[in-house]
Amino acid sequence: MLSSAWLALVISLALALAWLRLCDFAAQRGWVSSDLSRKLIHIGTGPLFVLTWLLFPNVPEARWLAAIIPLGITAQFALVGLGVMRDESAVKAMSRTGDRHEILRGPLYYGVAFVALTLLFWKESPVGMVALMLLCGGDGLADVLGRRIQSIKLPWSPKKSVIGSAAMFLGGFGLSLAVLAVYRLTGALPGSLRSEVVPVALIAFAGMLVESLPFSDLDNLSVPLVAALLGMFLFG
């Protein structure tokens, strides 16, 4: 069983690195902007990672092995941001201005959230999955659409918009239900998806409110934290 867990780790790591490098390469070649590349990493990494949890056997060591992946990538973020490691493509893909120090904020917080939610909830609970999908699909899509579609700005947060908040809610809600549906269909989680629609909607709404606050770079910590706390209450 443990050998299959190591195999799952290798597959999961290969998929995560392939997605990161694909986004890095696209930004470096100028096919997408560095901002869009950063958000594609933000949106796509989570669902890909959470779905690979299904490859891991049900052994106590599995969650720790899986957590090695975001932990390793987060450590790389820290080394690049601190200047210990040089990786210009990663800096271009994950920073807004090309300043490597930016990686020590949003991207680093993103990785920390992944490690914590993986270890705390794993595939035994929908709480961590929903929190991660809200962080990825919700927060990521809010930035992408909020910057590209003109709409009314939020009175309490002039840099954010109604479209961005709507994208936060719908992206987090939709991606959460999609991932939970896969887990239900494979039998990895018991119960009915129908019973989870309202709790997921409430969590997505709370996440939308938190994301709308005028605090730069903290979304990657505050959104999953609030989602996890509310999820523990709603999912029991």
C-alpha cells in the first residue's frame, strides 16, 4: 500500500510541475501576460492537486506524502523570492511587476494554505476541498474577470468590482461542486451531493465577502481560513 502511495506522489508531482512549467513557458514566450499566467497557475493547480488525492491509498502516511508537493513548491517560491535560487520564468509568471519579492507574499501564502488544508482535512472531509476550490477557482477567477470586464467598483474596496465578486462566488461554488461530484461518483466520499449545495453556497458567499475586503495579498490566507472554519461548522 505504501509503495502505491509513493507512486501516487510521483504522478501528482509530475502533473503539478508540468502545469507550473507550462504556464511559466507561456508567459516567457509572451503568449499570455505574466498576470494571466500567474492566475492560471492559481486557478489550475488546486483542482489538479485535489483530484490526484484519489490516487493515494487510504493509509495514514498518504496525506503527509501528498503535502510534500505543495511544501516543496512553496519552499521553491521562498528561495526564489529571497534570491537564493534564480528562476526568471517563475518570477515573470508569478509576479505582477517582475519583482521577485512579490513571490514572498501572495504565491507563498497560497502554498502555505495548500499544505495546511491537505494535512488538516485530506480527502476524508469536503472542508479542505471546498476551501481550496474557493481559493483557486473563486479568488483566481475574481482577479481575471474583475480586471478584464468593466463594472461598478465596490464602495468599501475601490480596487475591486461587482463582476470580480460575482466571479469569486460563482467560480468557487462551481469548482467546489465539480470536485465534490467527482469524489461522490468515485465513492471516495459518502453521502449525496445535493445535500452539499447549500453549505457550499454559504461558504462561497462568505469567501466572496472576505475577498472583497481592501487588504492586498492576504486573500490567499483569509479566504481559505474563513472557508475552513465555516465548513467545519456546516459539514459537521
